[in-house]
Amino acid sequence: GLSPAHPVGETFGQRRPPLYQMISNILQEYPSGQIFKEIIQNADDARATEVKFYLDCRHMQTLPHNLVESATYSELDRFQGPALMSFNNAPFKKEDWDSIQSLQQSGKAKNPHKVGKFGIGFNSVYHITDLPVIISEDYCGFLEPQEHIWKGESGKGYYLKDV
């Protein structure tokens, strides 16, 4: 018979574990007591001159229902409760938004003046939350690596004027 000029191969290659499992593996090797240190280092790297922490013990709705299409309200219950908020006065730049979405691929690695260069620091927040929220200027990013809320997506970003 006729053989094709180029054989048709089948799908082959290494597979990545789910994002939440990769983060879990990072956390096993990363002490939970480092959260404040990491947030302060990130603020310092961004040249912030002010860093504040605020613990709000009220039962809060972290994720507005109008931002969720595929999750049921009962799935959102675990994302409601007390919140630890941190503030610094350095706005995110495009490279900061890109970096925070890239697991273990720090955008700071080539800069000798930055403390955080390993791409793990921010992920220490997963010791205390499954849904970190980052707000800077007019943009808000929700990270949800278990992909329960936005099925098949590990987060969403919104311009505050649209929310």
C-alpha cells in the first residue's frame, strides 16, 4: 500500500500535574511563617515606601456573585470569611501582572537588585487562602488554582470600572 510521506504520530509528551498540585508541592517545601516576609519583599522589590497589613475578621464575600458564571453559590461559600489584606503604595506594572501568573518563573531572576527571584514567594499566601485577590490601581486579579469557580481556568482579571 501507499505510505504517507510523513508518518502521522500520536500525542506524546510529558504532562504537567494540575496547578493546585504544583502549588501544594511548593508549599510542602516552603515554611508557612514566611508569608509576611514575602509580601514585604515583594513590596520592597516594587520600590514601595509603605506596607500595611489589616486583618478583617468579619464574614466577607470575597468574590461577587456577578463575576461567576459557572459556579453555584454553595461552591463560593468557602471563599467567604475573614480576610488578611496587605497594602503597599507601589502600583503593579505589566511585568508584575505577568510574573504573578507565571508559577516558578520569576520575572525578577535577572535583576540583582530584587530580593525575590525564585518565583515562589507570592505562592506562600496559599498557606492561608485558596483565592488570593490582587488589586492595583484600576485592575483586580483573582487566582483560583483549583479551577472550581471558572471551570478550566485558574483565575480571572477585571478592570474595576467593569465590575
